[in-house]
Amino acid sequence: MRKALVAGNWKMNGSMASNRELLSALKEAIPGSDAVDVAVCPPAVYLPDVRAQLQGGSIAVGGQDCSDETSGAYTGEIAAGMLKEIGCEYVIVGHSERRARQREDSDWVARKFIAAQAAGLVPILCVGEQLADREAGQTEAVVAEQLDAVLDQAGVAAFERGVVAYEPVWAIGTGLTATPEQAAEVHRFIRDRVAARDSSVAGGLRILYGGSVKADNAAGLFALPDIDGGLIGGASLDAGSFVAIVNAAGAARGPGTP
Ligand code: PEP
């Protein structure tokens, strides 16, 4: 069975003091389990302190983005190797906020995915459609384009050490959530598309759902067979909510789960 992953994307939130308070609550409530991996992805400037606070515990640390380059004249960028050096295990690539604000296209995101893996990080590749895409019946076409760019450039075997997060853009930070049926349909589509290239890689691939996951809707989403956890934005900033979501993922992977 695939081990679930719940990753908190803190986005541009937090402070030294509020991070420490949140982390101390998480450390206490999340002892680590065989059923679910847990990670937090704070803003880059806080990574060293977050890593230090979590030292010796079960919660991993990830970046929110990395450069596709390894070093050089790229002002403001952070290389994947630098994230690795300070103790990150994961990095989010291709988040819809960056695809929109920084105009990251799928080829660029694919290069970031490759750079992350080359540095020894596990990339969490975000894919997902805008509301207009869904209304136009283009959800699968959009997700396929975002996924194929990475499959083509990195090769399907790279997905043995990667994670995909399906995040419908219209559900991010809006309070709207894909229904379990809508999410299940796209998750199945993603797994089938990877399986068309390599069914064993597809079978082991963790596909997370993201988009207004909260304590009260997590269990319904995580119960679905192709949903292997979540990428959590807003609710990851509240210890009680994040712990409840982690517990829901653990329960979905508990005894008797197929
Ligand atoms: C995200 O930004 O990855 C996300 C899923 O945000 P939220 O949970 O706030 O919708």
C-alpha cells in the first residue's frame, strides 16, 4: 500500500514566533507513523529555523519552490541543492500561484522537477485546471499537458521519486472543494496517464489532493483509493486543523484499507 503524505504549504505566512508555536504543537501531536508521512513547507527564510525546531522528530521539511538552475546569476532564486543542504526532503514545484504570478510554464516546471531530483529532493508536482477549463470540459487536457511535460522531459521512472498534487485552481484558498467524485475522477486520470507509460511506477505514485482541504472534509477525500494524502494550504497554519487532517490520512490508511 502507498504510504500517505500530508504536506503543509504555508505560502507567505508566518513569523519566527508563530512558526515555533505551531511547530511545537505539531511535534507534540504528530508522533510519526507507518501510515502517513508529514511535511511542512514554510517560506524559504524560515527553513533553517523550522528544520532546527523539528530536528529528531518525524515531520519533514520542504521548500515551496526551487530554481531549475544549480547556481549562478539568478537573483532571488534558490537552488534545489541549497534546500537539500539545509535539510529539506521535499520541494513543491509548479504551484498554481507561481504558474500564474511568475508565469511558470509546464516546461519550466519540468526543469525544476528534474533539478529537485538531481539534488536529492522529492518534488511535489502541482497540476490542476482553472474554473474556466473545467467549465469548458478541458480539465483532462490541462492536467495532461502539465503532467506530460514532466513525463516527457524527466521520463516516467522519475515518478518513482516524485509526488503529484492535483489542485484544482478554483478550489485553492476559496473554500470550494472538489467533490470526492470530481477529485477521484482526475486522480484516476493522472494514475492512468502515468500507467500508460509504466504501470508499476503508476501503482507506486503518491497523488495528493489539494484545494481547501479542512478537518471536516479530509476523511471523505482520503478514503478514495487514488487519493494518497493532501497538500494543505490555509488549514496547515492551524495546529488543530492540520493534526486532524494528518489523522484522517492515517485512518484512511489504517487496518483493513485496500
Ligand atoms: C495550496 O495552496 O496548495 C492549497 C491547497 O491551499 P488551500 O488548502 O488553502 O486551498
